[in-house]
Amino acid sequence: RIYIMGLDKAYRMVLSNASPSGIRGNLGQELKMIFRFYPDQKQVKNANALKKGLNPIESFKGVPVFIAEGLTIRKGREEIIPIFLNKEDLENSWTSMCKYNPDQPLKPIIQVGSLLELISKMETEPKEFESFGFFPPSDSVEFVKRENSTNPSARIMPGIFQKI
């Protein structure tokens, strides 16, 4: 089964302790569930390419997030700095912005970070990150739309951003 949930709930599940699964192992012991975030390997490669100074032994660890310097998205009266889980979505947003702001460079300056480290910083320094918002990967949004057309209980919460 695939369950669709927000990043906030998934993060709480990752932080939680191992929980009973209701499944018994070969020796009759109850197996426990542990939740983890696993990065998209294509995005790990993108992160490594952006962090060229890393040698192969020090390759990027964790789930990468991408932020473009100078890219903001207006939501109502607010300017939100988008945090992308997918470098291609960041680049597409940058290209769209450049159509309306031709004085911007064609290529963005991209900062790469770790999802769990960023969320941890957001929890300890909420004021510093109040203008940031997560931008769901476009392929995930399309998946939810497809699922919702065949299974109406599958949905993503309204709006593109989850304000922190």
C-alpha cells in the first residue's frame, strides 16, 4: 500500500521510535517498523554534481534539498523562498521567473542541503526560516492527481506550499 501524507507527518514518523508491525518473523518474534527517508538517487547525483569539491568518499549523505539564491514565489501577500526536493523543479521555476524578470542570470546559484538537517534547524530557529516553504516534487503531485482520479481518498493538502 502507498499512503499519501504531508512532509510534517512523515517527519514525525521518522523521529518516532520503532513501533509494532503486527507481523511475526521466522522465529515468532514480532517485527518492528522503523521509518526512514530514502533519497532519490538522481537527486543525490545532482547534489554531488553541485558540490563538486567532494571526493567520492565524501559524497552527499541524506535527502538533498535545493534552494536558488534570489528565487521567491508569491503566495497571496507573502514572498516565500521555495525549498525543492528536486533540482529539475527548481530549474523550471527559475526559467519561469526569468520570463518575467529578464535581468536575472539564466542559471541560478543553487545551494544544497540535507532535508533532516534543515528541518532540525527550522525547529530550533523558527524565526530565521519563517519565509521558507517546501515545494513538492512535480512527479509526486502528478502521482497524487492520478491516484485521486481512481481513489478519491488519495489527496495532497490544498496549496503547493506547507508554511513552516
